[in-house]
Amino acid sequence: MDSSERLIESARELLWERGYVGMSPRAVQRRAGAGQGSMYHHFSGKQDLAAAALRRSAAELREQAERTLSGPGGACERVAAYLLHERDALRGCRVGRMAQDPEVIAAPALREPVAETFAWLRARLAEVLREGAASGQLPGSLDPDDTAAALAAVLQGGYVLARAEGGAEPYERAVRGALALLTAQARPAATP
Amino acid sequence: MDSSERLIESARELLWERGYVGMSPRAVQRRAGAGQGSMYHHFSGKQDLAAAALRRSAAELREQAERTLSGPGGACERVAAYLLHERDALRGCRVGRMAQDPEVIAAPALREPVAETFAWLRARLAEVLREGAASGQLPGSLDPDDTAAALAAVLQGGYVLARAEGGAEPYERAVRGALALLTAQARPAATP
DNA sequence: GTCTATATAAGGATAGAC
DNA sequence: GTCTATCCTTATATAGAC
């Protein structure tokens, strides 16, 4: 792994742990085992490095979600699989975490990957929910866009509660609670 | 308003906007119109000041929630009123925001108000949901603790989505979506 | 490409005068 | 109680040698 690569991976970790404001170029360099010169050779500065790291994390999240959402099973089962996917609740979401940072929100290069990720996720979840309505698994009375937003929010909010309280329990409860509300709406999938 | 008071209020604003890592004593002093000496006379340092500000924000959140949750109407209506309470989605939650900050999580004096707030909120929401089950408005099949966690998470996650995408829409959708799932479970309240 | 100065500003706090 | 002076460290970046 070359040093540019190590810098990006180190930035990804530090962004996750400390956010953009809390990520210092020095700390990234130390963790990557690279010097000042190396970093400023590959990247124009802190923001440029963070943008590269963030784009990678956003792509990763998206690929991971797509794998589950386009997997086997009925619409409801795929949404459930996505919600129940194993996550470290206390670490939270690499992408969602950035949304709190005012400097991320203010810098288009940093904000775009974050905005796009969640716009995509909501749309993709809504699409699956629409399939569920079309197949009769879910009632047509549920607005798929609203439901999708609620489900995406439960995950992001679950992280907040878990970190606040110092344990994964609130996250797990939130996911279970949301899933219970959703599946209460579903009839068993047609089993062909 | 004396200068101690102004310092706390300024700290509250800056914590909200920039988080604990991003809040510098200098910036608080400037906003409060107070000097170094004044701040260090009233508070032992950044953490002490932030703790005072955070305790106040936590108390405020709790009082606000309690007003709605102990208000008039059936259980379901009170939960709905709490969810629909007007909030600035792009600014987010003064307390929830702190949960992302590693230095807040690491410092007991900062973390406690955050942890207590959400533990209380989940418990209080669950209590109201239990009332709803007892009165027959909600089905006994819903786990009140799980549902409460899901609802609290929807709000916190709604803020994340809103900030990420730069508009209140995802927040509003998330709240509507969650409420739709909940009220689909409810029968009309007994109208005595 | 990477290293070692070097630079300016800010962070966070202390000391002592008034 | 508040002000000013001072302190050491870190953040972020540039410059130029190798």
C-alpha cells in the first residue's frame, strides 16, 4: 500500500473517530506513517484529503446497501435485511457523522458526497418499498418516500442514542421497533 | 444579564453550531462580550463551561418534551404532538449533537447530561405508549421500549438527513413516515 | 516523492495588576 | 470580578534540500 493510500485510510479512520474539525493533518500523517511533505505532495491540503476519504466511505456505504437491497427475498425481507445488517452502533456511520460538522456543510467538496449518499439511500429504499406495494406485500396506503426517510433516520438516530448512552441497546431497540411497525403492515410474501 | 450568564448562553450557541471540539473559549468570550479573566473567574475551564451549558440545554429539552407528553389527548395524540412539535431541522438537537463528539463521550461531566436526557426520553415515551396499550388505543403486540427508541431515533436521524441534504424535507418525511406507521396501529381514541 | 526547516495563527490556560 | 500580559502547544501550510 503506497503512502497516498495509507493517508486516505488514516483520514477515513480519523474522520470517523473525530470528525472533520477534529481531524488534524498531523494526526493523519502520524497514523499513516507519512511525513508532511508526502501528504502535501499527494493532496492540496486537509480538505482535499478529507474529500478523497469521504468519497471512498460514501461509495462503500452505497455498495454495501445495494448488495442487501438488491439481494434475494421479497421487498419487506430485503428492507429488514438492510436494517438488521450488522453494524457497530457505538462507532456510528462514517458518512452520517459528517453531517453535523459545520465546515463539512460549508464546503461543497465535502458536502456533496454526504448529500448524494443519503439522497440515494432514501430513493433506493423507497423504490424497494414501492415494489412491496406493487406485489401486494405492503399496503398502498404507506407513502414510500416518507417510510424510506423514517427507516434511514432510525439508523442514523439509533447511532446517536447508542453513543449518547454508551451502549448498543438503544440502537438495537430502535431498529427492532421500526421493523415491528413496518412488518405489522405486511402480509406474508407470496411463496411461489 | 451578568457575564456568567452571557458566557453560558454563548457556549450553548457555539456548542450547538460547532460542537465541543469546535467550541473555543476565545469564541465564547468574544460572543459573550467577556474577557479571558471573566471566563476563568466563573468557570474552571472550557469543560466546566461546556458542562454548565449542556446541563441547561438538557433540562430545557426535557421540560419541553414533558410539556407535550403530559399534555391533553390520548397517548397516541400526545406522542404525535411530540413528534410534530416545531423544530429547526437544519440546526438539529442541542443535546443529540454532542453524542458524536469523542471528547464529550470521554468526559463524564459532559456525557452524563446527554446520556440521562435520552434515557429519560425513551423511558417517558415508552410510558406514554404503555398508557396507549392499557387504554386499548394501541395493540399490546407493540413493545413500548422498542417503539419509543424508534421514535426518538427518527427525530435524531431526521436531523442528520436534513443537515446532510441541506433542507428540512427529509426530516419532515421521516417524522410523517414514522407517524403513519404508528397511527396505522391505533384505533381511534375512546371519546368519552 | 519524501524530508527537514520555518511561519503564522489559534487553542487553552495561568499570573498578577487593578 | 475583570483586564492585560504571557506561556506553551497544536493546527495548517509553505519552502527548499535531497
